[in-house]
Amino acid sequence: MSSVPDAPVAPVGVVVMAYGTPAGPDDIEAYYTHVRRGRPPPRDLLDDLQRRYRAIGGVSPLAERTRAQAGALADALERRAPGSYVVEVGYKHTTPFVEDAVERLVAAGARRLVGLVLAPHYSRGSVGEYLGRLRARASALDPAVDVVAVDDWHLEPAYVSFLADELRRCLVGMPAATQVLFSAHSLPVRVVVDGDPYATQVAETAAAVASAVGLSRPTGWSVAWQSAGRTSEAWIGPDVLEVFATLAASGRAAGVVVCPCGFVSDHLEVLYDLDHEAAGRAAELGLAFARTAVPNDDPAVLGALADRVVAASTDAA
């Protein structure tokens, strides 16, 4: 009696999502227009953004770093469950878009998709929007496709451990009177007023890292914000540069270490806003300055995220 071979099991599709970046100087205006929801930027804002990209070499390494992160995640998933996962990258503001990644995975036969945003803190306007776009495109292609997500990972032990190790490294050689600032991308104040968990989660990450390092508060560390949008509305503060000025004026600190816990990849907001602008401001104020590295494709962090992807995909089974 002959047996019928089992049908192949469809792989789980993993959509790794990030903000996106211009491919080169000629793409900056189109990219900025997309960020502004189709409204072309005023000439002065475009000139300023182009200047910032020139200061870091003309192009951000974000796309390269995101591909490396996705590759490390795919390798970790393959070690955990050979042949069970297929990983695609989708960006919010440039090609390949989130929708493009969904289309490729569904076309490849994926019946379940896991969304993972390369941002540890949940906000409805960032992570929530990524996941909403993923779900909308999957539903339009095939309502039977199941979509699950890793909503946030701001207290992931491997991530906290990475930041704590980096902070210890940076504090070596700094003045005894050094203040640690945990930074993340600012959001409009109205978002926080409406109950968004983002700011609370950033504070929780900061507290977890500070505890691991043994920092005291309020004298040892605080949370500050950076990279606020160029709009007329109020954004979350205090801004990193404002804190620098306050510390210098008070005489309470001789140095400052910035831990950009809201970012997991080298890109403009780290390489320019911190390494150029913030470092330059600290020098002007006479403050020693250091910055912790971001994880990029750190194997421990990406391995932990692979575990979260596996858990999300199996819990929904």
C-alpha cells in the first residue's frame, strides 16, 4: 500500500520593518516629500536635510544596517527552525515598502505573517502604523492570511544587557561628575496626552539599564529627547541640547554620556544629531561627551528577537 507524502508546510513570513532612508543625494527630496505625506518640503527645510546628509558622507547607512539586521534575524530563525521562516524587509518611507514585503511573502505561499518593527518602543503613530499597513495589505491580498506581531521589546533582556555593557564601556575614562542621558526620538506632546505608551516605555528602558549599571537618580541619569520634527506644534522635552546647557550652567556635571536607547541602527538621528550636533554643543559648553553604540546586527539582540518571532508565530497557531 503506497503512502501519500505529507504536503509541504508553508513557511511563516516575517516582515522586518524600518523607517527607510534615501538611496543617495538625488533621492532626498522625494523621500522627504513622502515623509511629509506627499507635501513637498520648503526649500529651507530641504537644504537643511541635504546639509545633514552631506555631514555624514552623503548617505545614511540605515538601509545597509537594516539588511544586515534582517539577515542576522533570518540566520537565527534558520538555526531555531530550519526552513520554517522567510524574512523580507519593508520600509515606511521608501522602497521596498511594507506592502511590497507583504506581497512577496504571500506570493511565496506564506499563510502566516509576523510583523517586527526595528524599534523597541511602541507608539500608535510609529510601530502601530507599520503594523496597520502590514495587516491592511495582507487582508487585501488574502483575508485568510493570519497576521501576528511583536508589538514592543523595550525590556528585552538582551537589549537591556547590550545597552548596559555599552554604558559601562563609555563611562570608563569619563569625569566622575558625568550625567547619563537616555535619549529617544521626540514625539508631539498631543500623542502623549492621548495616552500613547511610547514615553512610558522609553522611561522603563532607561530605568532598567540604569539599574543594571548601578546608576543613581536624580543625580546620575535622566531621560531626554532628540530629533524633534520641524513643525509648529509642541514636542516632548526636554531636548538633549537643552539638558546640556542646563548641566553646564549648573556646574553639576563635567561630562555627559548619551545612550540613544530609542534607536537600534546607525542612521541620521544618531550619526548627525548626536555625533555632530550634540557632540559639538557639548564641546562648546566644556562638557566631555561620549555616546553608546547602537545594536545594529548584534547577534545576541537579533537572536532574542528571533525568539520573540518564534513565540509570536507559535502562540497564534
